[in-house]
Amino acid sequence: MLTDTQTDLLFAARTAHQRRDWAASYQAFDLAGRHTSLHTDDLDAFAFAAWRLGHIKESSRAAERVFAELTRTDPAAAAMKANELALAWLVRGDVNIGQGWMNRARRLLANEDESAAHGYLTYLDAAVAAISQDLDTLAVHVRALREMGGRLDAPAIGALGLIAAGIEAILNARTAEGWALIDEAMLPLLADQVPIEWAGDLYCMVLHHCHKLADLPRMRAWTQSMEQWCGVSGSVPYGGVCDVHRLQVQVATDDYRSLEGRLGVASRALEEVNAWAAAEGYYQLGEVRRLLGDFEGAASAFGQARQLGMDPQPGDALLACRRGDASGAWTAIRLALNGSDRLARARLLRAAVEIALGREALDEAETYCRELEADATAFATPGFRAWAAHARGAVAVRRGQYEAALASLEAALREYRVQQSRYETAEVYEWMALARRGLGAHEPAAADAATADAIYAQLGVEPAGICGSPAPGGLTRRELEVLSRIARGDTNRQVAQLLSLSDKTVGRHLANIYAKLGVSSRTAAANWARDNNVLHHSHH
């Protein structure tokens, strides 16, 4: 017999659950459960509330008990619970345990009439095929899921089928068709016809592919949609995923120093909940630190991404480059290229071109550049087009083909403006400055370099410089330019005019130069510049 207190607690827990007050529901079920074992429905509601609050392990334990009880009484409901547990494990990044639960669902459904549970299981099969890049198997599951969606009167299965078909189209470079299918799937999702944990997974899946395709305008739109949905759903796990995706988008436009702390917090919060999103968060944190010049911090963040099962490339290879380890960078990027799928390759190819140019390996850079251009044509996303034009322009500059370089770099700029990718925009301006200098157009070259510097300053980062050639004395590109003019005998006022800077900025650069070189006078700095061949370096 239940005591009055227990009856009151259960009533409170159930009504809180109906009101979607997850904290009150969780607390009341938790207290009631200490005095008596909860009935299956109550245990299920408790598992759901725990999950919504981010108590993932506790939620899984309760759901497993629900599954055990349902196998005795209601095999079809037990199969659906196994599907939900499979999804939870896949999201946490453990594909093996996820597949174990899928096999339990499969056994329970073997003799049952076709139902929504079959559809959810087929979606999970498609998700595993997409994760492992098995495109033939993915196509089989997508076809089965779409046919099932036609037979069953279940909007959620229809939505899952559209998303799976959209992802399959994208992975096969039918990008426009893929996005059309995914946009159609949004309607039942926004109409609240898809259970929350599945809806959350759909958002994650789509945002992950937006990011892979470097389609920032679409990623911004989907992140806003997911944020509104997160606000409605009030779920801790997906709130954290919203944060990571929002920050991935903001990296294109925001001051990097303010992003750093927020990325760390969001990634740590997701470690137990969603290993994929946590790894993406740590990777992005590593990239931000790399560009801020915090090499130890970047290496540490990339290490955390690796622990969560992600190969942190190309960031890790570019970090080796920034540290002057060109051969380490080369080995890392080539290993990554060997093991990656076609979509992930594009991001790696862009870095491979940069690293090859740093090693003066122009033929290798050309090979990677052509492959990137082929992918940009096939997938036709703004990000891939920008990367391909950027790479082509850089290769042309290094070959001395300055007119052709400017045409490609202008095309890259247009695409990066659509993307609002500011760091990459600054890099393009640097290459344009080199091309204009090659053509003898020194004033436009100085203007381009100044534009690049202004963007770097707004983002709070140091210019990257040319990969694999560590700057003498740890000086930035701008400091080297100032030092070389000083060594030639120019006054601060003359340097300011030549480099389109203010007198005050030149003074600040000089103070930094003295501090880095450990000198205290103009003459000592000029002597150091001559001894270290900086006069030549400033025209690099």
C-alpha cells in the first residue's frame, strides 16, 4: 500500500510532468521512488524528465528498467524503448552499444506487424550507415524508410525518411536535392509532430552536415530555428548542442577572445551528453586558440577532441605549421587525407594546399587544389567555392601568375562575404597584397595589407604568416615590416605614411619589437634586423 505522502508525491510528479515542469517532476518521482518501486509508466516519465535535465546516465538506467519490464508485457513498446536507448547511445558517441540496443529492437519486432517502431529502427540503421560512410547501405535503408513512411500514418516517420534521404543526397553530391528534402522535413518538426529526442537528433544531423559543407548562411538559419526549438523544448542536452552550433557560426564574425571561454564551457557541459557535439566544440576551441597564438592551449583542446573520438584535423596540422614544424604538419595532413570521407576531405584539402605551399611543393599544392576545385563544382556550396578560389589564388601567387591570382582571390572574397567569414577574408587580402606587390602596384598592396590587419585586430588575432616559415624573433608580419623600414633609416612618421598606419600604432609596434628582441634602442633593433636578414623578409 502507498502511504498518503507517496500518493501525494506521485500525483505531484505526474501533474508536473503534464505541465512540462521537468525539475519538479524529476524531484517528486525521485523522492517517491526511494520509498516504493515506481510503476512502469512513472519510471518512464522519470527517465524522460532526467534526460531533459541532462542527467543522462540516470535517465538511461531508468529507461533500461522500463525496457526490462516491457519485454514481459508489451514487446512492441519494449522495441520502441530499445530504439530510444539506441538513439541515446549513438548521440553519446558510442555506436557499438547503440547497435546492441538496435539488435534488441530488431529481435522484438521480428514477429510484430509493421508499426512506427519499425520506422524508427530503420532510421537508426540509416544513421549508422551515414556515420560509417557506407553509402550503398544508406541508400537501401533510405528507400525502405521512405516506403514505410508512405504506408504508415505517422508524420514523424515521414520526417525521418525525408531527413535520411536528404543526407544521402548530400553525401552523394546531390546537394540541392538534399537541401530540398531536408527543408520539407522541417514542417512536421516545427509542427511538433516528431518526439523531442528524435527532433533534436534531426537538428544535430543537419547542422553537422551544414558545417561539413561549410554552408554558413544555411547553418545560421538552421541554428536560429534550433534555438527557437530549444527554447520551446527546454532541454538541457539540446540547449548545449545549440550553444556549440551557435558558437561555430559566431567564429566567422566575433572577437575570438570572447568566444574562447564560451566554447570551453559549452564543450565541457556536453561531454557526457553528446560526444559528437562536445568534440566539435573542443575542435573549434582549438582553432580559436591556434589563431589567437595560444599554441599550448590549442594543442590541449585538440587533445580533448581526440579523446572524444574526433581526429582534430586540419587544425592540428596547421598548428604544427604555426610552430614551424612543416614536416610534422605534412605527415599529419597526409594521414588525415588517407582516412577521410569525401565531404571531410574538402576542409583537409584547403589546409593541404597551404601546407604544401609552405614547403615550396608547388606541384603537390596544384594536385590538391584541383581536387578541391572538383569538389567545389560537385557540391556547389558557398564555402567549398570560396576555399577552392582561395587555394587557386594562393597557388597562382606562388607561381608568379599575379593577374590570374587576383581574379581567383576576388572570387574567393565574394564567396567569403556571403559566408561572413572574416578571418578567411583577411587571409585573402594578404594574398592579394602579395599579388599586387608582384605586379609593382605598391600602394594598393599596402591598402590590402592594412585591410587584412584591421580585420585581424577586430577578431583579436595575430596574422598567421606563411605556413611553415616561423617569423624571425617571433615578430608578426606587421612588426617585421615596421622593423625593416626602421632599419632602412625611416622615421616613425615616414613608416606610418608608407604602411598606412597612425603614428601611435607605429610606436606601439616598436615597443612590441623592442620587448620581443630584448633591445632598448632603434640602433640595436636595426642591427638585429640586418643580422637576421629581416630586410629581405618584409617583402615575403
